[in-house]
Amino acid sequence: MALRQDNKKFHTLLNNEWVGSKSGETVEIYSPDDHVVTGEVPALSQEEVDKAITQTADVQANWEATEGHERSELLHRWAEELEKMTDEIGEMIHREVGKTLSSAKGEVKRTAQLIRHTAEEGLRTHGSFIQGDAFPGASKSTKAMVQKVPHGVVLAISPFNYPVNLAASKIAPALITGNTVVFKPATQGAVSGLLMVEALVKAGLPEGVLNVVTGRGSVIGDFVVTHPKVDMITFTGGTATGQHIAKKASMIPVVLELGGKDPAIVLDDADLDKTAKEIVGGALSYSGQRCTAIKRVMVVDSVADELIAKVKEQVEALKVGPSSEGANVTPMIDQKSADYVVSLIDDAKNKGATVVTEGSQEKNLLGPTILDNVTEDMEVAWEEQFGPVLPFMRISNELEAIDLERRNAYGLQASIFTKNLENAFAIADKLNVGTVQVNGKTSRGPDHFPFLGVKSSGQGVQGIGRSIDSMLRDKVIVLNL
Ligand code: NAP
Ligand code: G3H
């Protein structure tokens, strides 16, 4: 069988065969743009998921035994095949998750680059050699060879907002290090994920080295996460889901990249033109549906009016509409998410926030809303909106910003805008987040930089080199001469 059953129905990959579920059950995926069914993927049963994981576990030792350069060559071929499919996959990302076509194709190109870099970096992993004599009572005749070995079967679970990139950023480091993979794509984005896997099959993926389990996370999620043949989990998604997975999974490594409430801290000596531009791009690209979106601005009162006026002008110039029209602010992934954003705006308005500009609402398409004078009692000051609303909190000085940020449940990233770099570094030292950006918006790339969240934003570190490290464990062989 082929990946495509017909125009809308897609199969999933089990042991290099494209198959449906035995029951014939599927999950329908609706485009956020026009609510038309874009695709259907198999809703696998637990029995089918079990088979997929078992097949992957059965071939892991053989895959680990292949030469590192062969695995690297497979990844290079995957990147090539992926690039050839840029238009097709880009079109599907655009339809499935409502990204503009250019940004969807950009995601595919970025992913091919990420895979190539992983293929190179993976060749440079190595263990170490330790002499025993550094410890009292031991001598040079005791020597440890510390090897790096794969965990075994890696379960990769990806979110909707980068259905290709955030899947490949788990799959590529797992494969290069000799792990086999069970890939659970987000339902919204599953077809894009399957097309990305088709490129891997074209590149020569050996049977069973990667299987794809499709179906709703709420139905099969716990089963995959607790499966005894899964040796490691790498997850990107919401904090509630990540925390649930962390509790369910026992005695295996779990890497989590979760939600964020990234602040932009703006001091009175900031370049306000640059700052406004970074804030608007950082907060509203893909309608704010990025973990790293700027989700609140803490601005020193003396420059707040001027900054907000600049941001307002730029925001009001943004085009709001369907992603098919290449708009800047496009429909949110679903109605529930849009309703949540509206509830945060309503709560802030009821508690006295000033509406600087208010976006219109048409189903799940929300125009951007800017709120000023947001205070600590408002939900939007703390909750992750994951949508096009930008709260401004006025502060008297940086100490207030540090205090607010340290009480943030999340700890993904923060931006500081100031011309005083010494001060920026002093503030950066005090923020409990994974990354601090100085004079730039919060964002993940370049993809070889370490990327992590602390507190409710995650555990473990990603980014190409660190993701590779996370897929390996030490194995020590001690030689006693
Ligand atoms: P989500 O609802 O948590 O879903 C993420 C993935 O988990 C999907 O594949 C989902 O499958 C699956 N899932 C759901 N329940 C599960 C369970 N019980 N066991 C195992 N898997 C389960 O997140 P999302 O809506 O796709 O993404 C939005 C959130 O992700 C935001 O909070 C955002 O900040 C965060 N995010 C963080 C990063 C980062 O790097 N820090 C990056 C991107 C997104 P189904 O789709 O089938 O439900
Ligand atoms: O949504 C979370 C992504 O990791 C953000 O990536 O900063 O490149 O948009 P990005």
C-alpha cells in the first residue's frame, strides 16, 4: 500500500509498510483556515501500537550495530529527499496547521538543514578513558573506558505548531546515535509528519527502525508512554501534557520542552524602534502559537507610552486573515484555543486593563489585541496565552522585572532590551530561565544552540548537540590490569 489511500486518507508506517488501522477507524484533521477536512490518519488500537513498538524494539540491536557513517549517510539522503518534497510538505503544513505557505516551506528547509547538521555532529560523539589513580586506593592499572551507547527505543512525541521540524529534531538525533524510534505526531499535523517520514523511507530507512503511531494522544498516549519496551521519551508540547507524561513514565530518561511565558524586559535606554519591531515579530508571528513567543512585556514606565505607540502602529498594520491569503495573523489552531485567548482578554478588561488595540473575532480567527496597565491579579499576566494577545505591564525599574520573572511558573526564555550591556548581563544572571536574549526577540534558533526550559517549561536540553547527548548513556568497561 502507499502512504496515500486517496486524496484525503493517509496510511501510517509500520515496518516500512503503509497501513491503515484494522478497524478502519480514522481521525479527521480539519484545516484551521476553512474548517474543511484536510486529511484522515489511522486511529490505531492499543494492539496495533504494541506491535509497532515491539517491531521497533526487535530491530534496535541491528540498527545500533550499523556503522555511524552509514547512519549519517542515511540522514544526509533524508535531508535531500525532504528538500525535494518542500512544495508538497509545505502545502500540507499550510493546510493542516494554518501557517502561510512561505513559512510552511521555510519549516521544511530549516528541517533539512537541521538533519544535515545532526548527520555531521553525530559523527563526532565519543566516550572517554579514565585512569584510576586519581582516587586514593586505586592505581593506574585500573582503567575505565566510558562508551556512549544508545538508550534503545526512543518515543518521540511532537506538537502541532512545528509538525515537521519539532519531529525531525527528535528523530534525527535518535537515529544517528543508534536508537530506533516510535514517532507519535500531533494529530493536527500528523499528515505533514507522515510526509516527512515518507522522505525518510525514500532515503532508505531500514524496516522497523522507525514506526509511526497515529491516533489521539488522549486515547493512545498513556499506552505508548508506559509501554515497557520504550527506553526513552522526548516530548514537546503543553506543560500539562508534559507533566502528565513525566508522572506516567517510570525509570526512563524523559526530555521535555514545554510551554513558556517569555517576557520582554524593556529599560529606559532601549532603542525603542528596534525593540518595538522585535516585540511585534516575537509576539505575533504564527499568531503567537510558539512556545518562545514574547508573551508579556515589562516596560519601564518612563518609556512605556512611546514604546506602546510604536508597537500599536506596527500591529495595526498587520494583515489579519486566512493563511491562504498570506496574512500576518492567521486563524488559531482550533476554536477552543481561540476561546481561551478571548477569556484572558475579557478577564483583563474586567479587572481594569487598558485596551490599546482590540482585534476582531471571527470563529477561530482573532485579530491581535494589545493590553496596557496589566496587573498581577489578571490571568493574562501569568497564563500562557499561545495566541495573538500582548499584555504590557508597567514597572519602575529592572528589579521589579526580575521579581516578576522569578515568580513566573515558566522558565523558557526572556529578552532584555537596553543599550547598557553590563546591566543586561547583570539582569540575565538573576533570571531563572533557559535562555536570555539581549536586544533580540525570544526564539529557539539557530538550531545548534542549546535550547531548554526550566521550572514548568521543561527538563533536559535540546538543540542539535545536546539532543544527541540526550539520546546516549554511558556504558563503562573497567580494565583491571
Ligand atoms: P499538547 O496538546 O500537549 O500535545 C503535544 C503532543 O502530545 C501531541 O502529539 C499530542 O497528541 C500528545 N499527547 C496528548 N496527550 C498525550 C498523552 N496523554 N500521552 C502522550 N502524548 C499525548 O500540545 P500542543 O497543543 O500540540 O502544543 C502547544 C503547546 O506546546 C504549548 O503549550 C506550547 O508552548 C508547547 N510547545 C513547547 C515547545 C518548546 O520547545 N518548549 C515547542 C512547541 C510547543 P494529539 O495531538 O493526538 O493530542
Ligand atoms: O514553539 C516552540 C518552538 O520551539 C519555537 O521555535 O522560536 O524557532 O519559533 P521558534
